[in-house]
Amino acid sequence: SAVISQKPSRDICQRGTSLTIQCQVDSQVTMMFWYRQQPGQSLTLIATANQGSEATYESGFVIDKFPISRPNLTFSTLTVSNMSPEDSSIYLCSIGQGLNYGYTFGSGTRLTVV
Amino acid sequence: GIQVEQSPPDLILQEGANSTLRCNFSDSVNNLQWFHQNPWGQLINLFYIPSGTKQNGRLSATTVATERYSLLYISSSQTTDSGVYFCAVINNNDMRFGAGTRLTVKP
């Protein structure tokens, strides 16, 4: 199955700043997603990253706060904008590889906002 | 949307014990996966199991799609099995996670 490289693995950021998280896949994939995991919680889908078009956001998530880019079928970025301590979470990218392989996740970015 | 319920929420075992984790879901799904999240936050795919039974070493999983549940069995548990186990269901490319079972294996 495809290998995902996600970076940074962790960061501590000042409130009001922005952080961009990168996700690189070693093969072309159609489906790419971004998830948030708040402390002690399960994973929540932020958006589906669409190649060549705007991302599709889930209820409660907006483009101004979480802009996403997907310039090609192997790469995507998620930016967490104007951060507050409530944005402290693990952010994970995920790819779907079809019905026989399921979904694979990157190693995650542990973000702390101070 | 589909509801995914996992039980128990927390489980403490002595090393060497066996355990069963359960995942119930509220509607038909295309697929189901079990993940283990280690203490560093990384999600490891354990099983991709829309139906039937699969085994991988000390772990096995069974999904009964018609009855909308899946079970994850851990035998002869080890301290390295500690972490959170998530069940996720997939329907039309939409993946939804349960709340997870936090497993602690004591030496």
C-alpha cells in the first residue's frame, strides 16, 4: 500500500499565527482527507482534499480557518489559521486506496498552541 | 449520519489476558476498519474487514455486516498492545470513527 509522509510531526505555536501541515504520498491517490483529533477524543473529518478544485468541508469547518491545497494527486497541505489554544490537537491526513485496501493515515502532526 | 459505538470505553488487563472489543454501527456500510493508536498518536491499520473473519498473529477480527457489529479479539495481551483502538466504518467514501476503546495492559 501507499506510504504517507506527514510533516511536521509536532509543533508549538503562538496564538494568532498559522501553521501549514504537509502530506506527501509516494503514489498517486484519488482520495485524500484531513482529520482532527482533539485531546482525548476520536477523529473528526475536517475536509476532503480535491485535486484541482476547492476542498469539501464538513459541517463546523470553514475554508478561512482551515485552507487546504491539493495541487496534484500525491500532495496536499492543511493550514491552521489564526490559531488559538482550542486548536491544539493532532491533525492527520489520510488516503483512500479503494475497496480492497481501506484507508491509510499519516503519522500525524501534534500541534500545541500557547 | 451513521452512528458508531464502541465498547467498553476503557479496559485494563494483566499481561497475558485475552480481550474482546466491540463495535456497533447503525446502518449498512461498505467497509469497516480497526485501528490501533499508539502513545505517539500514530494510527496503525489492523484490519480492513467488511465481513467475515481475519487473523493476524495474536489479533483477529470478525464483522457480521447483517447484524451491524464487529469484534476485535486480542489474545495473550502484551504491554505494547496498550493504546486506543478505533473502529471506523466507511459508506460511500465517507469514513466515521467510533469513540475508541482505551486499553491498558499492565505487566
